[in-house]
Amino acid sequence: MMDIKSLKMFSHLAKGLHFGKTAEAFHVSPSTLSRSIQRIETEVGCPVLHRDNRTVVLTDAGKQLQQYAEQQIEQWQLLTLSLEKKQAVLKGKLHIYCSVTAAYSHLPALLDRFRQQNPLVEIMLTTGDAADAFEQVEHQSVDLAIAAKPEHVARTFHFHELAQIPLAVIAPTMVCGVQQLLQEKVLSWSKIPIILPEHGPARKRFEYWYRKKQQGKPNIYATVSGHEALVSMVALGCGVGIVPQVVVENSPVKDRVQYLPNVGDIEPFELGVCCLNQNKEQPLVKAFFDSIEAKR
């Protein structure tokens, strides 16, 4: 009989098809993960994955096992939920993902009431690019994430809005080539170097905003991972960029950048907390959302 941890690892691997990421998410070595998959294949009597040096794909048996694994995991979660509801005090670890800025600007206030009500819960925090938040939740590397709402939220996610986050175009304050271009009476946006995030909602906002300029192709100087890195590059005089204002206000180099006026409207972000729908009734996750609602 396959244990629940093996089923969880297989389910995670079946979604991401990446041994390294699954091994990291479950804090095991790739070789340990491989042995776990081999034991599963021995138990079911056939291969569940087809592997070569570059790709991993599910076999037909693997697809059937994925459905079985998800059903068993859900049943296990319902059982533990039923048992944990009988406990007077919640215990365990709650894994949260957010950007470095969100860890300063929004997370402390969110955690204050939760910690008061659940003092024995251990908070595990992972920081990184805000654009990766939904992926972290989808791959079950974390329980919750603070994230900007994308254009389309898949039905697998639950998203709880926290705030509207305005965006702005920022430029360096130092004397540099970028400053000279910005001194022109009519800005030639196709000449001004742009710093862009690699992906995510901010990238989409830029594309919509620049398209309205109707000035040809943008002059992309660089793409970076994370808004914090974008602010730093602008501060160094490399170009201009679109970022959430909260990132600028919490940046150690905020005095080296300035907001550009009269650049046109940019749609704000909806910042919120997201989790998988299937997990929102888990005791720790539910308690976190309950604490948010109680603060309103």
C-alpha cells in the first residue's frame, strides 16, 4: 500500500514533470525521489513515467494513478481536517510565499492577528519574484502566497483580495543618458531604454501602456526577475520602468529614482492572498483566511 507522502510526491511530480523541483519541494534528494517512483511502479506493476535525458511524461497508467493519488490525498486531507477540528489549539507549519517587498509592506499586518489566535503555528516564509507566486502555490511548494491577481484566475485557485496597488513609471535621478532623453519636450519613447520584468502582471501592464503610445517597438534595455531588481537598475541609470509604487517606497534606493508625471493611466494591481481551492478548508489555511476577514 502506497504511503501518503509517496502519493503527494507523485502528484506534485505529475503536475510539474520536473524531478529537481519536486525533490526540492519535499526536501529530499533526486535519487530518493527516483527510488520512491520506482517503488510505486513496482507496486502498480508498470511504468507510470517515461523518462529520457531531457523530458518526463506520464504514461497512460501514470495518468490513471495521478487521478487516484489526488483522490487519496483529498480523502487524507478531509480525515486530518476532521481530526484536527477536535483539537483546541492549531499546530503545525504554514508555508507562505511572497516578494521581499510584501514581506515588509503587507505580511506583518496579516500575521499579527493570526499569530495571536494561533501561537503554536510555525510560519515558514519563502521570498522571491512576485510573478512566480501562483506557480509556487500550484506546485504545492507553499500553502499560501501574496500575489498580484492575473487577468484570468484558474478555477483551481482561491484568491482573496487585500488591496489595490497603484503602478508608476520611474526614472533615475542621477545625471545620465536616460535623463537627457527625458528632458526633451516631446518624449521619444522608442529611444528611451526600458527595464522590464521577465513575466507577470507588470509585464502585461507595460505592454498595454506602451501600445497606446503608438511609437513603434520599445527599446528594451534588460529584463529582470522581481520588481526590487527593476528599481535598482533604474536607480543605476540603466533606463525607466513600470513598478508598483509600494516597491519603490520600500526600496533602499528610493531616493535615487523619481516618478515620471503625465505618462498616461496604468491599471493598478489587485493584491491578494491565493491558495489552491482544494486546500482552502485545511485548518491552518482556513484559520489564516479567517484572521484576514476578522480584521475587516
